Amino acid sequence: MQETVQPRVGACRLVRFADDFVIAFKDRRDGERVLAVLGQRLERYGLKLHPTKTRFVDFRPGSGGGHDVQDQFDFLGFTHLWGRSRKGRWVVRQFTARTRLARAVKSVGEWCKPHRHLPLGVQHRHLASVIRGHCAYYGLTGNGKQLSRFRMAVVRSWRRWLGRRHRNGEIEWGRFNAILKRLPLPPATVTRSIYAA
């Protein structure tokens, strides 16, 4: 980037984590030029661009309101899109990517099924740590609804597999709520504010 790309284009920025990266350009034409030659450049080092993950996104405030899939992108487990703040200003919004949320929910069910006969306290400790860990990573300002969805999915999965311990294959909500009262799961909380200095 520093030796080859930046001297040939205007303002740009690379954000990279392991083999995932996003390059932002001030000028659309610069982005299109770099994308056209990026695959060939990486092939020199034995690398290839992922065909379905690599694309050009017109990511500007108001370019489409962020509701069109063409105006948003996924990076490091978050879907990034433009939206309006409460004061009406354009801001970049970050939500848990749909695929990551589905994967996290599935992994909870995959844990609950074989561990449903463990003591309730053991199960509770594990599931509580899963929720806290999820919120620690995805707990950004504005992502509260997705955090709550994940927590509710954990609650439902736990209830479902506890019910399988019984002959009728179900545990009533009243009884399960009594368990939750005794062993409460942590709330879905935003852990990192974008407004923090």
C-alpha cells in the first residue's frame, strides 16, 4: 500500500486483520482502478482474492441509505452501513452480521444438546460466559437489538434442551422462569460506546 498504491492514488486507507481487509478511497475512480489490478498483484505472492467476498462498495453517506445490500459490507463479523443518528446526522452503523449471529446461535444449541444432563449451575456458568463474551465483542452502540436477539436465542436453546431431559420433552415456561430467577443469565449489554473519548 505505502510503496505501490498510495503514490498513485489520492487519499486512501487500509484496514486489515489477518487475511481480511478493507481499502477505503476518497475518489471512486481510484478504488475501481486498484480493484481492477489487485488480483494480479496478489497472485505475485501466491495469494488470491475471495470471489464472493471481494467487491466494490459505494460507501458514502446517503448513497442508498444503507438498506440496499450494495451499500453495505461485512467486515470482522459486523455489517457496516450508513444510517441516521438520533440527531439526524449520517453515521456509520455496525450490526452483528447475519451469518455470524446464526453461527453463534447454532453453536449454543450444539453445546446445550450434549451437555443437557450436567448440573444446572454448570450449564448456567457456561451460557452466562457465552453471553458476556458475545457482548464483549459485538456490544457496540446501536447493536442492542442484535445482542438481545442472541440472548433470547440462548434462553430458548437452554429451555429446549433442558426439556429433553424429561419424558414429555418439554419444560414449561413457568418452571423455566423459576430456574432463570434462581440462575439469571446476564443481560444483553452494550460494552463499548462509540461516543466514548
